[in-house]
Amino acid sequence: MTEHVTSKNTRRHAWLAVGLSILMPGVGHAYCGKLWRGLVFGLLYAIGIPVVLGFLAYASPASTVTFGLLMALAAFGVVIGAAVDSCRLARRTRSDYELKAYNGPGISVLLGLLIQGSCLGYALHVRSTLFQAFRVPSMSEFPTIVPNDRLLVDRNAYRKADPQRGDTILFRPPNEDWRTYYIKRIVALEGDTVAIKDGTLYVNGEKLAVGKAMKPPSAGRVTEDGRTLQGEFFEETNASARYTIFLSTSEQNAVRDLPETVVPQQHCFVLGDNRNRSRDSRHFGPIPYAVIEGRADYIYWPADQWSRFGRIH
């Protein structure tokens, strides 16, 4: 009798190693029998990048949004590096590769969940302390922000610096629904006096310089109650900040006068760029610095056109 002996083909497949690495860096290396090497890539992806870039964001005066974008690019680089390295490892393995104890599908899933859990934890930390994405449903900041714009808010902006005139901030309004976020522009700071006379804004007794502005391309795309917006655009200069405001020509939405108001200490006075369609400090008074959640820095998903992508002015 002739005895036939067959050997089990356990060669590692490059396509599978690459796919596992793209799903979660490190898992493809474990599949190829290089567990510790895979853990290094997994830690770089889940812990190393957020920790290093988060430290730089705290230590540097540059915008944390910039570091957030760098973090995304770095994470993408780790994924590509892990996929290429695991592919090379898979091609080098013998057809009679000896399976390791951790080569079972259950261990691979567990390893992926471990790395993903670490990554999620640091992502939540970044969201709560550095920057966060928001969608703006209202038109109170038109034309700077149009409805359904997606913004990145720098939660760390005022850790080392005070709010400035012209900043567009996210806050929870005092004496309003605490679950609602408002986004408005700072026009006056603590100790300043604010007044509106005949629709014109005065800060510390001086009329802010205002000039006619070009009609932005988004004006024809944004509607109000189903109708195209009717009004005029002006460029307002406030200290070192210059920004565009919109005044509706509708009489019912005309800017009401505001008696001279002194902004208390640790407070600021905010207005919407769409001056006639905004609920702001004219309604609930100056807001405390303590309710400011962060500064709106970037539009990362413009609702109407990509020419508006980038830093908010």
C-alpha cells in the first residue's frame, strides 16, 4: 500500500494582508506572523499620532485645526505604510508557513477591536478638547456662513489668548435653551460701549467704517422663506478685523436701534453678520466668556460652492 502525505498550503496572501492593514493597521502584520511589528503600527495609528500632534497643538500658537489636518494626513500615511510593509512580508512567506497561535480569525478581530478602541478614545479626547465639527442650519451669519455649511471649531483657541473683535465664536446663549449652540461674531469686548443708531454700529462712541461690498456668488443660491435674498452687502471694519455683513431691504427686518450699552468684565458683545435676521446680544445681552465653546476657524464642507472652502474671515 502506498501512503500519500499532503502538506497544507498556509502561504500568506498579499491581497489579504493589504486588506487587513487598510481595515486596521497592525492586523495584516499579525496575519503574516509578525505580531510585535503589527503592534507597533497599531500603536502609531491609535496612540502615537494623536498624542504627538495633540501636544504640538497645545505647545504651539498655530491653529489646532491645522494640526487636526496634519493628524489625518499622518494617519493616512501609517495606513499606507502598514499596507505596503505587510504586503512585502506576505510575499516573503513560504508556502508551508507555520501558523501561530494568534493566527485565528477571532484573535485578529480582537486585535483590530483593541486598536480601534484606543483610536476612538483619543478621537473623543480630541473632539472634547481640541476641535469639533458642526453643521450650521441657520442664516444668521450669512454671507460669511450659509445654511448647511460644515465648520471646524477650535476649542483650544482661547486657552492662551483672549477673544478678539471680529472673531466668529460658538457659544451656548445665556438664559436660552442650553442644548442649542449659537454662532455669532464678536463686535465689542469687556469695557467697550456699544450702540446702534439708525442701523449703524458704534463701538466706544466711534462709528465703524462701512463700505459697499461686492455681492458674493452665494447670494443667488441662498433663499429666505423660499425667496431669493433681497438686500445689500457691506464691508465692516472693526479694529483689525474686516468682514462682510448683510442688511435686508425688508422693512420688517430693519435693524433696530440699541441704546449705549457697556460690556461687563469677562463678557463680549456679539452680533450676526446677517444683521436683520439674527438673535444675538441685542436680545440676550453681552455673553460671558465662560459660555464660549470655541472659535469657528474653517469651513470644511461649503454648502454652495468650493471657492468658500478654508479659513473663516
